[in-house]
Amino acid sequence: MRSTPFGALLPFLLPLASAWNAPSYSGYQLVWSDSFAGASATLPNENNWNIIDGNLGVNNELQTYRRNTRQVQTSGGNTLQLVPWREGNGWTSGRIESKYTFTPQPGRRTMAEAQIRFGGNPTSTKQGIWPAFWLLGDSIRHGTGWPACGELDIMETVNGQLTGYGTMHCDVYPGGICNEPTGRGASVNIPSQDWQRWRIVWDRTSGDWRRETITWFLNDNQYHQIRGDQINNQNVWASMTAKPLYFILNVAVGGNWPGNPNGNTLDGYGAMMEVGYVAQYSS
């Protein structure tokens, strides 16, 4: 995998503002964002988000998502809180999916990012907790199955581990170009459970899909990159670079990857994922 230093990829990317509103970056225009304004214990803006209610039946996860401020709420401090709770023998949690979609444009760089922190429970009490910030191809809403729709995981972490994962899922299941269900991924150490910026950048400036890139960053530091010629299939590459995508924020509980919670797993705000903003930019 060819790795490009952050400065070489985006020499003009300099933050000009701070937390709680999406920052401005030199060389980019802010196209869409949500900084989760609203009173404490209210639902996020449903003009922007579908708030999932129900059990999606994927990955052997345990949680049932709720459209309820106990699981999904604005904090009153311009953040979103997604909170998992133990409910009897089961679990509930929060998941929102953007109604907004965007398509990375040819000849431009497109950037998507969020500012995220995790609840303060000790990492030893987070077995089975699985927060994520990711994208799906909008075609899944119109009949295309997974993983042909395309999926880009900007940040996932499991079991309280201070390791973040960025992954591409594509093509067919099982196997295929993206070796499903594993995907094409990389990991990065997370400095702490406190606020971090997670970003993905599509660079379509080359004019040749084989030289286009998708690059993952944590706090401006690149930790993963995939080029079109590594996928080596224009239609598969286009599912993640040239067709509409939408944002997802969720906290899953249990499932094939983290395994189930144990007797030490704590629920509530100490196990939540908190989001300061989600934003999409174009050069």
C-alpha cells in the first residue's frame, strides 16, 4: 500500500476554528454539517437524521435501537450522546443515519469528519461495547445489497480498547476484492477516550480512477490509504468514490467482532459515544 504523508497529500489543510462547530479548513468549503444544537435530553434534528428504532438483526448484535432520548439525545452543550443501556436480559442503544447524502466529485478532494469522544467508564468495563462512525452507499436504500453498496468505516473500536479501525467493505460476500467479511483495513492507537477528530478524504484530482485515493486520518495523522488500482475494478471503486454516501453514528452491543458483554460490562453515559459535530467538505 502506497502511503502519502499528510502534508504532501493536503498541504493547505489547516484548522481555523475549534470544537462544537465544524471547523473551517483552508482550501475547503464546508458543504454540510450538524453540530447537534438543542436543549438537553432532546432528539437530534430529524430533518437531518433518521433515528433508528428496532433491532436490525445484523452481526449477531444484541442491542435494540430506540428512538428515545434515553438512548439518543442532544446534550444541551452542542453534542450528540448515543448511550447503551442494559434492559433486563437485553440491551438498548442509539443509532442515527443521515438523510443527507453526498458524492465525492471528480477533480476535487472531498473530506468527511467528526469529533468524537467515549464515555469515561474504565476500558475494563466495556467488553461488548462497539461504537462506530461510518458511511454506507445510498444504493443500499434502493435495493443494492451489502457489500456491493460500498461501506467505509471511518472509526470503529471495540471492548474499550484504545485502538481505532478504518476499513473498506466492497464487492461481494464472502471473499471478493475486499476479502469479506474482513474488509481492507488498518488500525491506529487512540490517545485517550477524550475528544479526537476522525477524517476520511477522497482525492479525485488525478483524472484517472486508478490513481484516486481514499485516506483515513486521526487528528490529522494518516493511518490508512487505498488507491483505485489496488481495487482494480472501476465499478467497485465507483461504489465508494463516485456514488452517493450517507453517514451513520451508532453504539452497537455484542456481535461477532467484540463478543458479548460480560459481568464487568457497565452501561449508561460512561459507555456512550459523544459526537461534537459531523461535517462534509469539498475543495
